[in-house]
Amino acid sequence: MAPKKAPPAKPAAKVSAKSAAKAAPKAAAPAPPKAAPPKPKPAPSKKAGIGVCVRGLDFEGLCHETVKEAFPQSGKITEVRLRHGKYVLLFYSSADAAQKALEFNGKTVKGCKVTVESLKQATPTRPREEYCSTLFVGELPGGVTKNQIRAHFSSAGKILKVRYYEKQHHGFVYFSNNAEAKKAMALADVPFSFGKDPSTKEVVPLSWQHKLNLQYSLRTKAFDRKKAEKKANRAPPSVQNRRKAKAEERKRRKAKKGSKKTSTTKKASAAKAPKEAVPLPREASFGKEGMSPKPRKPLPKRQLQKKK
């Protein structure tokens, strides 16, 4: 038998055209988006690297002053944080002083072998004079009122609130911002004159020459509100419900007083005439015989004998 003929080969031009057509859309496809560049790391703060952590320091009489005395050669220590039984954090005025403190690593200080490491994240506490807007007023004399305290600090600026604790002889003055609190702090050398002007008197009394103890305080109106809420939440539910009922009753009373207020423009002539006094009958007051009182009955003989 004769061998079968092979099928004719397809033209190469058509195959190349189809492959080119398929490859064309692949080439025209958009390139994948580029990866976003990594975010830059935050620059280290200027205050970083000026603190050290001291472990193993535990001796009798451990306090802020004794810790400063234990590291005299390292440099000026601006802040000490004690974590009794764990570690002590020391913050210095400069990075060079903190590097000197690292030389105490492995040495014996006050009879304790200590390890000193540098701090990377912890930073010193921000000074209160930079952001506090409230002043603690101490050593107030007796018999002081809130208005007298307000008058003493009125020259510094707007006063939002005054708290006075009579038994403790101290108080708190709340200002609107830090700048006004700084102005009030400058009045520390001015004697407290109970809100009066001492220049009006020839001789200033001794009670007007008393100076106050002023310090910056962390307290604010929002801080006091949160503190009161925490204190209220600690009370049992029965006490909380009683307080709420009292607060609602006070609101109702205020609303009633506001609605019952009458205008004060009435004339005095429109006032009601006084009621005439009704005379009492003579019999009821003086008896039947007119103006003479009722005659008394004679005492029995027994009572007369006892009186004698």
C-alpha cells in the first residue's frame, strides 16, 4: 500500500502574526505600582541620652537627696525617680554628665554593687512652670474669704475659680492660661493684705505683712471633675441614687423659683392696707363687770393653814 501523504504545513507568516497579536496586549499592560518609600524614622529628642538607670542601689535612708550625694562626681543631677526595690532613674543636665555616670557600672556605691545603663526612651519630667495654669496658695492667715484671695491675684489676669480650705489654711487659684499663672507667681514677694490697698494707711498693720507660699499645681477644672466622678463611683448604688434624686430636686426648686419671680416695679402706694384690729368682747377679756377683772374665789381653809 502506498504511504499516506503528510498534511500540508501551515504558513509560518500566519502563526507569527497571531503570536505577535497575543504578545502585543501583554506588552501594553500597565507596569505594577512602585512600592512606597519607607517612612523616615523620628529624630531622637534633644533630651534623650541624658538619663541613666541604676539597679541594685538599696541602702538605709534611700531618698532623693542621698542618691544625689552618692553620685557627686558624675555631674549635676536635675531629677531623681525612685522605684524602691527595683531601680533608680537619674537625669542629668547634659549628655556628658550622663556618660560620666556610666563609669559607676559594676562598682560599689553605699555598700551596694550597682549596674548603670543608659536610658533611650525615658525623658525627664516637663517642668510645671511651662504648662501649669493653677497655683497652690499656702500659709493663708485665718479668717480669709475667697473674695479676698481673688482680689489679691486679680492683677495677674482672669481667675476662673478659687478653692479655699479653711482648716488646712491653703487654697488653689485657677487661671485661664500659663502666662497669667506666671504673673501671679511673681506676687510671691508681695505681702497678703486681705485684698486691700496698704498705701491708703500710714502704718501698715502686722497682719497685712504676711507672705504666702506659692507653688505651681497640676490641678485643673477638668481634673477636679474627673476626681469627683471617681469618688462618686466608689459609693454604693443606694448612695448614688440618693445623690441623683437630690440633684434633680435642686433643679426643680430652681425652676420653680425662676417661674414665681415677680416684678419689683410695684409702687408702695399699691400695697395692701393693714387689717383693722377686731376688739375682743369685754366678757372674754375682763369679765361681766366691765373693766374690772373677774373676782377670784376665796381659798379653802386647809390651803390657808398650809400657807401660814
